[in-house]
Amino acid sequence: MSATIIDGKAFALKVRGKVADHVARLKADHGITPGLAVVLVGSDPASEVYVRSKGKATNEAGMKSVEHRLEADTSEADLLRLIDDLNNDVTIHGILVQLPLPDHLNEDLVINSINPAKDVDGFHISNVGLLGTGQKSMVPCTPLGCLMMLREQHGSLSGLDAVVIGRSNIVGKPMAQLLLGDSCTVTIAHSRTKDLAETVRRADIVVAAVGRPEMVPGDWIKPGATVIDVGINRLDAPERGEGNTRLVGDVNFASASEVAGAITPVPGGVGPMTIACLLANTVTACSRANDLDEPEGLTA
């Protein structure tokens, strides 16, 4: 058996196309332009790249993109004041504070100062609670992207056995909640799970989000299972020359792809979906703020 490769780049382009279509309708029918504000504190190189990518994608979708770049020594009071201004700005429907923040800033305090209705990262404690109780919420982007790809692959997920490897607040826990919401039987596994291999082997769906390179070998995978690899790990690649690296996931792609029914590659799998779902969340937030129909196929 050789698995179907789930092309995250192509799927993300479809999602972004749906976002752009909905934005065009909001503009044409209601004179509304969804707005996304991204706040970057400091000059972390990786964060700089992410912020540029988000701004470019937002503009390409026809939305309003606003960037606030603050010095690394910005005080907590000044950052909270900016967030309060954005909360009260009716032209801004989504607010994202790029993480990580400098050490002197309290990330929980900052995230929870965002209006939950504008929390397009889905990290606010109110959104976490709403998701956990099956109510309408803003959903973290990466798990939402995984859910979209699983629905595309399977249609209905009802009754499928799913194992999520990893229990982070950003991916593992919300992913489990989303799968429960689609009527899967869900196990959250982690580094302390007894007989992790056997736990994974029974799953129709495996979502690996543990942050350990190639931790999941092919012989852990049930034949025909769908494998969603959220991991992004950088390893040395001396075969490519001194100082070069390569990206791998949490799953050993070579062996798992011989057993699985479908699998996401790294890179090119889950990664492109994260920004696509950020755009989707912004459009959803805009629609909800104006009591309009939510975009079809872009929500949990």
C-alpha cells in the first residue's frame, strides 16, 4: 500500500479562494471589509517572517491588513493599551498578537485582554471554554486546518477512532475537542502514555503534534489510517553541505506512507493551512460581528 498524499498547499489555496470570494461578497453586498491587526513586539526573525506572510495573505484575500510593530522593551501597559484600542476599532475584526512575547510580558494576560470575538488565534480563555463545551467559538488555526483536511478526506468523521499525540493548549487539546465535536472516539496520548504504540495502532485517524522528530514509525500506524503530521522539526543535513538542515515531522514519513491510507507531508502539509485558517477566522469574526451568515466550509 502507498498512501494518498494530502497536499496542504493545494488545499490551503482552495480555502484562501473561498475566503476571497466571501470577502468580495461582504464588500459588494454590505460595504464591509474584514480587518486583521497583527501585533509584533520585538524583532524575532521567525516572527518577522510569519508577520510578513500573514500581511501578504491578508491583502491578497482583499482584506484590510494592519501591522503594529513595537520595540522589544515595550511596557505591558503600552501593549495592553494598544490592544484595548484595537478591541474598540470597528474596522478591525481580528486581532493577533505574535508569540512568543519578550520575557517581561505576561502572555496569558495579553492574550486574555483581546476581545474574545476578535481572538482569531482562538487562545482566549473564553474561546477555550466555549470550544470545550461545544459552543460557538473562535477556533485555533492549526487544529481547524487539520479538521478541514480530515473532513475533505473522509466526509463524515462520525464513529472513527482518533488518537491525538500531544496535549498542548495550541494543538493537542483543541484538536481533541474538534474531533469530539465531529463524533469521533478520541484518545489524547502523550509521552507518559503506557504502550503508546498500541494506542496509536488502533486509530483510524492519527494527529501527531508532539514536537519530536520522526517519533511515530510506520509500524505504529493502522493499515489505511489517515495521518495528520503537525510536527515541524529541523534536523542537521550534512549530506546537503555543512550547516544545511532539513524539515521533518513527528511521523517517519517514509515508513508511515507505506501503511497509511492518507498522510500529510512535512513540509507542505499542515503548515500552509495555518495562515489560510487565520484568514478564514477573520472573515468568520467579521460576519459574526455584523450578524451575517458565516462563510460556508470555513468554520468548525
